[in-house]
Amino acid sequence: MNNSTASPQIIGVIPARWASSRFPGKPLFRLCGKPLLEHVCARARQCEQLDQIVVATDDERIEKAAQSFGMEVVMTSAEHPTGTDRIAEAAARFPSATHFINIQGDEPLIEPALVDQLASQLGADASIDLITAASPLQDTAQLQDPNIVKVVLNACNDALYFSRSPIPFARVADSVQPLRHIGLYGYRSDFLRDFVQWPPAPLEIAESLEQLRALHHGARIRVVLTDHEAIGLDTPEQVSLLENLLTRLHETQNTTQP
């Protein structure tokens, strides 16, 4: 994390809510002996482009836990329809900030270098309203999975469309590399304020993808390409996989440290 004493300009916000239909209490579920949220915060602290990191939650249990491992917490409404609305409420507490990075609270393996890349590009190009990331899809099953969001880009790596359907349709086999959207977002502060004032767009409602609201209103969404495959904790069935990956990550870090 950037420890400059200047007023914060780029703030990382980690949204965390207790009420998950598939996994209630997920932020405090323990992986390798620590709450999921603590793993996410530890990765976020490794980011060099963030001036400040806060947890945004509507639950006092999450607030208390986050404070116990040294995080600043912003309490938000429990009535927000989307994660971006929660981010926007938290962002309003920091009027001096120019950009915000939404770091998903259920991805303990988020790559700090990827967060830094998004923050750097967003800060350097004022024409970008929103920035996110994508990685190559690995197999046909992922392409067909509606829980994996796909994205297609133009020549500038700006998003043309996001969908739960398999896009693009490859009439000519192997003519294009399908891309998996990674739910990491960066916003200009003025765009974030505008976004939450717009009503949900028809395509957003149809696909249940809030980034389609931005495209509906003509926003420019830059997509950073990466080989990093973000893996989040969505269901209890994924616990074993994530614990194995976290163990391998910690072993690698321990062997590379002097």
C-alpha cells in the first residue's frame, strides 16, 4: 500500500456482507485458520498504487472482525441492490479521492499486481470511465457456464458487451480467444456518482450484470487482460480447493523471501 501522507487519491474498497443466499456469513468463514476477509485484506495491503484501503459492510460482526486485524471500516446501508451502490456510499465518505478500486471480498487469491495495473491505467487516462479485467477461458465447459461472465472487446481493449451466454459465437473454429470477466473494478469518482443515479438498464436486468448499465449509457469500459484466473469462494464446496491454493501460495512466498 502507498504510505504517502498526501490526501488519498486512489482508495481500495472491499465490500463485505453477511447475508449471502448461497453462503451466509461468508466473509468470516475461516480458511487456513483465518477469516476469508482477512486473506483478502492481506492481499490488498500488498498493492502499491492504493493510498488507502477500507472495508464496506452493513454488519457489525464483520466490522468488529475487520477492525481486529487492523482494517478501517465504513458502515453502509443493508438495502443496497448492488455492490456498486455499496461502493458509492462508502466513496462518499472520501470527497478528496479521485478514483476507487472495488476489490471483491470473496477472492482471497486476488493478484496485487493486477489491482495496481488497473489503478495505474485508470489514473493515467481520463477518458476511461470504468476499468476491469479479463482472462482467457480455458475450456468449452467454462464458455457454456452461465455463472462465468464472458466479455468481448474492441481493438482498444474496451468492452463491447458482457454476457452469461457463450460469446462470441465462433462460426469459424479457433478464430478468437473467448475471455472470462474478472469482477475487479476501478471507477473515476464522478462516474461512480453518476452510475448509481441511473436506473437499471433493460440488458442489465436481463443478464443480471450491472456493468451493462454503464455500457447502456455510453460509458467507456477498459479491460485489462491477464493470465490470472480469479477464484472466489461462492459455495462451501469450494473450500477445499481454496485452502489448497492458499497453502501453496504461502509456501511459495516463504521460499522466495530472503
